[in-house]
Amino acid sequence: EAQVTQNPRYLITVTGKKLTVTCSQNMNHEYMSWYRQDPGLGLRQIYYSMNVEVTDKGDVPEGYKVSRKEKRNFPLILESPSPNQTSLYFCASRTPHRDRPYEQYFGPGTRLTVT
Amino acid sequence: QKEVEQNSGPLSVPEGAIASLNCTYSDRVSQSFFWYRQYSGKSPELIMSIYSNGDKEDGRFTAQLNKASQYVSLLIRDSQPSDSATYLCATVRYGNKLVFGAGTILRVKS
């Protein structure tokens, strides 16, 4: 089954304690992204990766890091989480835009609370 | 101005009616448009994509694109309570990024 998986699904942590949210896809997609979703603001892209070892900032990258050492995995790292990073996070992967139909698959989401 | 704008709603329609969801975008060069459905607490799911002016139908869903007026809409015929969700409009920005609107909440009353 084609899917994007994320772990953990729920996480409560304290300010400053480093954490990693893992993301993995089994569709051999080159393009992967991380989004955060906040009420009234919709989905905002944090970082994206166009292929292994190729990453770039999205719209809200401050306070986050990513890496892409393997095609299937794209972890999101919060080196020093702060309460304003409390949010719902989604990982996504997709086919290149040149390929149609153009489909982006989302992971199930990680609800992060930073106290 | 936001790149993709949607009325946040909620839009309430009775069961069996047509629900009409609208979206406007600011980038004139946008070529690809998508509608995602998101149930509460779940991840977005792609339900329609449209790339050229006009209508595209898929079951009870019809997407309409008007590039001259820079709007895209989604019609849901014979609305069902199970259609109650948040509907996200998205387009591909220059640089190959998907940009989302904040979403419209749809409530279908039985």
C-alpha cells in the first residue's frame, strides 16, 4: 500500500528539549515536504526536498532542520523547541510537477505540544 | 494579499443540495489547481485537480477554473453529511511548491 508514515503521532515536550519527527514514504517519490497547520493559517511549508541531499527552505523554516540522506526518509528536527512551534505537522511526498496526474500524499500528522 | 484565498465559512447546506466552494489566487502564471478534503484531525486528501479552463467532473464533484478571473471553484452535488469537512484549495507556485488556502469548512445538515 502506498503510504507516508510519521512518528510519533502525538508528542508533548518541554521548551528546549531537542526532538525529531520521522517521515518515511514507500512510493519512491523524489519530492518531500514538511508542513505545519495552524487554525486560520492553513498549511504552511516548512522545508522541502527535491531529492537525496537536496533540501531548501519553505515559508516558515525558522527553528527547524531537515535532512535527506535516503530517498524514502525525511526527518524534521527541532533543535530547541519553543511554545510557538506547538502545531499539527504533516509530512508529504509527491511526483514531480511535470508528471500528471500530480498527486501529493500526506502522512497522518503529528500533533506537537511544547510547554 | 494571500496567494490563495478562501472564505473560511462555515458553509452550511442541507443534505441533497449543491455545495459551492470558491477560491481565488493572486499569481497569474499559476497553471495547476487542486482541491483537498480534510476531515477533522486527519490529513488532507486530494479529491480534484484541474489544469485548464472550464469544468472537470468526477462523480459528484465538479471543479471549475477561470484563469482570466483567477478563481477556481468546487461544486459538490447531492451533498451528504459525510462531505462535512474542511476543503483546501491549492496551486503550484513558481519553484514547484504547493501553496494552500486556509480552507473552507463545509457542514452538510441531514
